[in-house]
Amino acid sequence: MIFKNKPSKEDLELYQQILDIPTEYRCIQSRSGEWNLPINQILLGVKESRFFGWSEFSKIVKSPAGFKFYLGSSHLNVFTSYANSSFPSKVHDLFVGSSTECYKPIKTTESDYLDYSPVTEILASVYYPELKVFRYGITELFCNGEGLNGAVGDITGLLDKMPKLEHLEIGGSFTVNKPINFSNLKELSIQVVDACELPVSKEPSEETFTNLLKSNSPSLNSLTIDFNCYGDFERRTNYVFPDEFLNAESMPNLSYIEISGLFKKGEIKRLKESLIWEKSQRKFCNISEAYYLAIDVHYEGDSAFVAGVSFTDPSQKEPDRVYYSELNVPGEYESGEFYKRELPCITKLIDEHQLNPSVIIIDGFVYLDSVNSWGLGARLSHHYFQQGREISVIGVAKNPRQNIPKNWEVFRGSSLKPLYVRAVGLDDEFSRNIIKSMSGEHRQPTLLKLADKLCRERVDSAGRT
């Protein structure tokens, strides 16, 4: 490797450690490329690219503008040498993550590769007086692909050593064990989305969320939080907005807010009635609330009567709230096309009352067979997915279809006749345990029976009038 200036002993050690990385995965940003990227950055873990402006890493300047480590959590020797070098005290830009360039050492599992906790310990050992941009745990998409989130561990001490930080982006599970003083931070973006069910990728704790939003961030103008993690409902992690955030005390100058995730019931209302929401010029709320909504529909003449009961725990004997809707029957019944009539009724109730349940329980099938032909439940979930909302659906059918697998059967109480349970967006076994654990001694759970009863009462009431 050729140097324009003679490096220090510690810097030379870093360059020697970098030689452990395959030659084709060592680059420098020699020009801005088609994406107008900042030049003079060292990139490790990506290949040369004329399109992006990445050239062979054979000659570097003494003070690169930044380092981009697309190494996952591999090559800990490189991170150790980086921490010992002069660069943490100089660079303005630091990226630690992975990419769709597919650099990964042989015999490394996805979870090991995306668990950055050992890297965090190394990086937290030094100070970053000039750092303005820190992006951590991100999977950069340089081509069509899926960005995977892992875990970065406890980053409290690391962030405390970045006093001039202006842009912070975190991609993966993390811990913050106290509020942090972000004096200069202008943009904060956090994405913890686990589409692949990686063991290391889980939603942050409620304490971490609270500490994050309590952090003193007087210059922050953009906040993006996306906590949509597979299994969060099963793990019962749901968030509450701290008053310091809602009252615009911790982040007084926010002008853009985007928040997704699982929150306690009533938190959407608290957010949308808050001062911070009122002051923000651009805002997007895509959160769901941690409760169940059981829905049933009955028809009488040209009218459809819909009832929904909400509850937060399957063992409840009484609902938290009851909801009703009425509409003209959407259409005639078509054999094999049940959803065309039922789906508009269910969405009418949810949309009319502005409900945001995490789980909807319907009287019917999610899938029609073992090869996942869509039934009412799958279409309902997809309907809201197209609107940017992720709602899980449990289908509880009383009558079987041909070729239904045995493991769909759920027996309750002393009944010898099963219910047929399948889910979309939730683990099937977890969903069946929900139905098993619901209150009621008989085959049909009490609250599902209540939704049916309320519909019939509305039908009877309409008939009498």
C-alpha cells in the first residue's frame, strides 16, 4: 500500500490490519459517482464501482473524511486498530454496517454477522470530537435486496463520546440506559424491522424508548422511528410516550415526525393531541395499539350489522369497549367469494371508529387450505398492508373445509368438536394458544360469542323498529 504521507505507528497498524480484508473489498471514494457521495472516504467490504465512484484502495491521504465499514461484525482486529489510530479524533463521518455487496466471511451465521455488540465495546473505548454523521447497524442497499437488522447492544457510552453529532441513524436492536445530551443533533433515524426473524433482532425495551425520547435534543428537527419487529406482540413490548416528549420539552424544535411500532392502547390519541404533534409541520403516525378486536357480522334484508369487542388480555371475561356499525349489504353472496361481502363490513367498523388493533379476530378462515390460498383473514390483513398498516389477523372458523390440516384444530373445554384456527402476521401456535386461553368453558370463547350476540341483538332491534 502506498501512502502520500508517512502515517503514525498506530495508523500504520490499522492499514496493515486492513490487508486481512480481501483486495477486491477495499475501496476509496475517489469521486462522487452517480449518487453524489462525499469523496475521500475509505470503504471496506464493498467492491470497486465506476457507478458509485469507488476505486482501488492503494493510495490514501493522511486524513480521510470518513470510514465506512461494510464488514458486519467481522474483522474485530480492524475495529480495534481503528479505535487505537488517530482517525476517531479527526473524521466527520463513520458508517458501521453491511451491504447488498454480500461481503461476509465464510462460516459466519447471519445472527453472528449482524450482532455488533463486540464492535460497540471497541468503538466506545475512544472519543470522537469531530464526528458529525454516525450510521450504525445499517444494511446499505446498493441493488434490489432486503435490508437486514441485527443488534448493536448498549450504545449509551458510545453516543456520549460524540459531542458534535448532527446525524444519527441506527439500524437494529439497541439499548440506551439513560437520557443522552444530543446538543447538536439535527436528524435521528432508527429502524428496527425484523422481517427474517433473526434471534438478535428484537424491538428495543420500553426503558430504552423512554430514555431516547427524554434525551435533551434542542436542535433536532427530524425524528424517524420504525419499530416493527416480528414477535413484538407475543413479547408484549409496547411503548408509552413520555410527557417530556409530548410537551415538546426534550425536542422543542421538531418539524418532522414519523413513528411506527406497537404502543399501549390510547397512545395514538395522546400523540395526536400533544403539543409536539401540533407544532410539527410534517408528521406520519403508523403505530398499532396492543389490543385485540373480535368482529362479527350479521345480515338482515339489505342491511349488514357489525359488532366489535376490544380486549387487552385473552383471559378477560368482559370487553374493554364495544363498537357497532351498520351499512347496506355490499353485494349478494357468491359461493367461494365470501370475502367480497364480509370484508367491506369489517373495514367499515374499523375505519368508522378509527381503531388501531394489533390483532383482529374474525369468524372465518385466514387461509382456505394448507397451500395458503387466501381467505377473508389474509385479504383483510392485505387490505391494511396496502395502506401502510400492519395488522395481524386470527381466523377462527367453526366449520371445516376439505383437506384442512389437523394442526389447525383447537379443542376448548369439554367440547369434542374443534375450532379451526390459523393466523397471518402471528405465529400460528401462539395464535392457537390465544384462542385456547380465552375466557369461557365451552367451545366458543366468551368474547367471540359476545360479538356474535351483539350483532344478533342489533338485527333484532332493527327488525322491531
